[in-house]
Amino acid sequence: MTRLNGAALRLTVFIGESDTWHHKPLFTEIVHRAHRAGLAGASVFRGIEGYGASSHIHTTRLLSLSEDLPVAIVIVDDADRIRAFLPHLDELVSEGLAILDEVDVIRYVGRPAGAAK
């Protein structure tokens, strides 16, 4: 079980929901690579409205349904482990934004392997 306390980095990657990697959602590939890299955890959040460098607004509003809503992938771990993961983003993300924030982890607790849910 990974332990994480105190100073850490939060990596947030903003991409479009329709962005793909080898015919699969790009956010799925990023999460699976983070998992294989042994990072503490990753979550994907789907936005309801937003725009990026293209200045085109994507929204869930009924009259302008979008199939390319904004997606944020958030990964938190030790700074060295996050920085070692960044080359994956260079390979995977052709359009988007990646940011790093220093954070303080105050609680990170998981179930032991094999524990009942």
C-alpha cells in the first residue's frame, strides 16, 4: 500500500473528452499509465462547460450539446514520482494543458489488498 503524507505535487491535465490515443479515450490511457507507474492515485472529472486555446466553448446546455466536453485528470503523488511521469504526457497530449501545484496531503488511506468493500 502506498503511503503519502505532507508535501506532494498535484498534476492536473486538461484535455477534451473526445481526445483519443490509439482509438481509446486519452484520459483512460493517462490513468492506466499512472497506475502502471505506481502513482498514488488518479481521478478523471468531466466538465459541464469550458474552453481552451481554441476559444471554442464546449457546453452541456441543451441547445448546444457538445461531444467534446472538458476533462480534467488529477494525479497526486510525491514530487519526484510526478516529475518522472511527465514524459508520458509529452508523448500522449498533443492539445491540452498540464499544470503542477504544490499540495499538502493530510490524509491518504486505502484498503489493504484483498479487503472486502
